[in-house]
Amino acid sequence: MPQPERSVVAVGPPGPGEGTWAGAPSAALGDGEIYLAYRLRRPEGQGRGYAVAVARSTDGVHFETLLTIGREELGAESLERPALAMSPDGAWRLYLSCATPGTRHWRVEVLEARHPGAFDARRSRVVLPGDAGTAVKDPVIVHDGDKWHLWASVHPLADPDQTDRMATDYACSADGLTWAWQGTALSPRPGEWDSRGARVTAVRLAPGEVVAGTTSTPAR
């Protein structure tokens, strides 16, 4: 189990003040190094999720930034949690949660490159578009050697004041690009700590079981 008392800061916030942070990380191992993708955020009214950074480390604590992708490069009002993954052929993928400007809608786009430092936002394509009634973001992606698995936050858009409510839906794929939704994996529980929203943040596959870390939308 996680031991918070042993934690150290790997990536500090990009500036001082409440609402400024580096977080929502996704980590992957490749070529003997640890690669990390994470969101850079400013307070509401100052840019929110203004960029996603990709960094590498040999010890998991000290990271060197390889690149930063700004929200403007993707035509997004804000960027949320990214997902970093390596495909079976050794190529890298960076899945990005993008807010559609002027709406409550979110979509997921993907970049592909031979190295985590070579992602080019001009080559992005949408893989999880959502629709007029549903926003999709914050993917957690795992490849098990046979197929791709994905858990993503799904937000209903019918009520603009309730779009921070969420469930986590599960999808699978043969190639990590075309996804088939299989149903809801985690739902909010009335009266519990996750009554407003239930979001998967990390997944580990083990023989006969799936272990997930979760978080929730704060209660109002």
C-alpha cells in the first residue's frame, strides 16, 4: 500500500499560490528509464490546465523535462490528465484530455512517436470524441500483452451545473486507437465519500483481478 510518510516531491508546482500545481501524472518504464507525463495548472481564470509536460528519470525522483505541449497547440481551452504508454512495437503514445473551447465538452486525442521526447502536437488525432451529451477525459491505459484496456471519466452534459459529476467507464481495443466501450466500471455511491464522482486514477493488472486507485469530485 502507498506510504505517504515516505513520499518526496518529484515535480514541484510551476509557481506559488493556491490552484497552481503539477499533477495528474502518468508514468511508464522504457529503455531502462522512467518517463512521466503530467499536467501543469494555473488557478481558475488564469489558464487552468495550460500544458502537459513529459519528463524522464533514472531514479523516479529527479526528472528532466523533455518537452511541454501547450493547450493552444491542440485548440483546447484546458488540458487534464494525460496517459503515457508504450505500444508492443516499441512506439510511444501520449493520450491527452482536451477541453473543447466555449463548452463543457472534453475529448481525448493521441500523439505517437518513437521516443517520449519526440511528440508533435501537429500530428494529434481524436480517439475518444465523446458526443453532444457526454464528455470523456482522464484516461488510464494499460496494455496486457494481448489487448489494450482503458478507463476514462465520463461526464453527462445535459445540466451545465452538474458536469463535474462523473463515473468511470471501461473500454478495450486491439490497437489502442479504436475503442469499444464495455460499460461502467465505477459509479458514485449515494451518501458515500464518492457520491459526487468516482474516477479511476491508476490500474494494475494481476492474475485474476484488477487493482485500481480512485479519487472523487469534492462535495459541494
